[in-house]
Amino acid sequence: MYKLSICIPTYNRAKYLKENLAFLLPQIKNKDNVEVVVINNDSEDNTNEVVEEYVQKHKNIRYYKNPTNLGYSGNQLKCFEYAQGEYCAILSDDDVYLDGAVELILKHIYEKEYVFLALNYCGFIKNPLQPYKSNFAPKRDVIFNRAYDIMNYPSVGHFSGFIFNSKIARETLKDILNKRPIEYYEKYRGIITDLAVRMTTSSNLPSCFIGEIRLANRYPDRIDYDMINHQCIDYYEYYKNLYDEGIINKSDLKYREKLVLSLLPRAIFRDIPYMSKNDINIAIKKLRFLFEYKLKFFFISLPLLNLSRIKLLRYLYLYIYKLKHIIIE
């Protein structure tokens, strides 16, 4: 049995996947304790050719192609279905393990058993060796005896930094899928975050943040979601649901609240030009439902305002921005 499975779910990113594998494979010195699993979510580009080139040269790569596109969640589930390692690391096809990453991960999982680990990372635009931003979190290792506390730590949240205890992950996935259909998680760009949350809140094992930066996260050329809905409304709604279920506590929810309310002014400013009147009305209704107790003065005054949708969103932006120190106290 392998100690570590590095699973790469991929879709239509052959160029980036090739760079990913070029950085990753030379790091695997002992091919008996680390495997690489590539799961192609029915790509329409030359992903097959790219992977087959590496499969012929490396005995510890396994390659699977889904007959149809299974969505974010479906392809993520395949990672845990195919992984044979004691630990399963999820590496996005457009991100990169920098030199020494595999050795660093192995060092930690051989030293101690964890339910979950997360990697610190830097951001890059074109060249992984030229970081664009690297101050997301302190560059020191931290062990969390209350495993979920790692989810409240700076920078933890990027899927490519997630490393799961495989046995616990599979047991937890059974419970997750018994409670909700897999389609529920597409709204949250996959099932990975929910898996990490539920594993760390139910296990007595500790979690570990690896502070040395050995992961490079690519800034995408474009994103297929908007900040207001995905990064603010849907994001907070997900954690509110966890709180209502009793999975996380009030302090955990408050941490998410601070993150969202800090991001909301920028999200409003960025997304205004691209939102229809109907989309704006829907967003305001959702914000009212989630945050009325924090933004009550704005929503009380809302019916009295006779503003265009652009001015209305700008008003909300200024309202939150000016009262930011009060909102996130």
C-alpha cells in the first residue's frame, strides 16, 4: 500500500497539466510509497496524449477517464475511489508542487497520524518559480488538537493544499452522501470542503498546517463565478447551514462572517457592471436573509431609497465600507 496518493482531477487543461506533472514527477524518489492518480473528467482537449506520455515513463502513474463529465463533486469523489494511499492529496491540474513538496508531506505523515493536513502556498501568474503573492499565512508548522481549528487558519481553503487521511475520508464520505445528494455540492464547487469540515469536526486525531511554502497556486486568466454570490452569499450560507446542523460552533461561524463582510464591499464594486436588475434583487434578498442583523440600518432605509440599481449597489458598498470597523468587531 502506498503512503501517499497525489490525485489530480483535470478537465480541459492539458497545457497546465503538463506543467503540473513536469514539476511533480521528478520529486517522487521512491515509487513504492507514492502514487500519482490523474482523473480526466471527459476533457475535449489533448489531455489523453499529455498523460499517456508520462504513463509510459513512470510506473506509479494511474490514469482514468470518465465516460461523461461528472461535475466538480463527481470527479473529486473519484479521487478517493481510486487512491490506494494511506493519505490522499488533492492537487488541482493548474497548480504546482514546488521542489521538495512531496518529501515534506511524507515527512509529516510518517512522523504522526493526522486526520487532515493543509499546505501553505504562494500565488503565481505565469511562472511558478516567480511568486506573485506569498504572505497568505505564517511560514511555520502548526498542529491543531481540535482538528477543525485548521479550517479557521489563514490561507486554508484552497483545494490543492488539502491532504486527507484516506480511511477516515471514505468513512466520512459515506455519511455525507447519505445526508445530501451530490448535486448539492456543485453550488460550492465540489464536495472537498465539506469533507474536510466533517472529518475535522468528528475525529479525535489532530490536524496539521505545513508552513513551508511548497505549493504554487495559479491565478486564473478568468473565473467562472462571481464574488457576490460564490465568495460571499453561497460561501456564508454553506457555513450557516453547518452551524444550524451543530457541526461548527458560534465562534467558527463568526470567523466566516468576518471574512465575508470584509470581502463584500470589493465584491459589490467588482460585480456591479455585470449584474442584471433581477440578479441584483436576488442578491439583496439573500444578503438580507443572511446578514440583516448586521446590516439592519441599510435594509431599514432600503424602501425609502429611489435609486437606480447601480447607485443602489454603490450605496450598499459605501455603507459596508464606512461601517466596516463596526461590522467585523
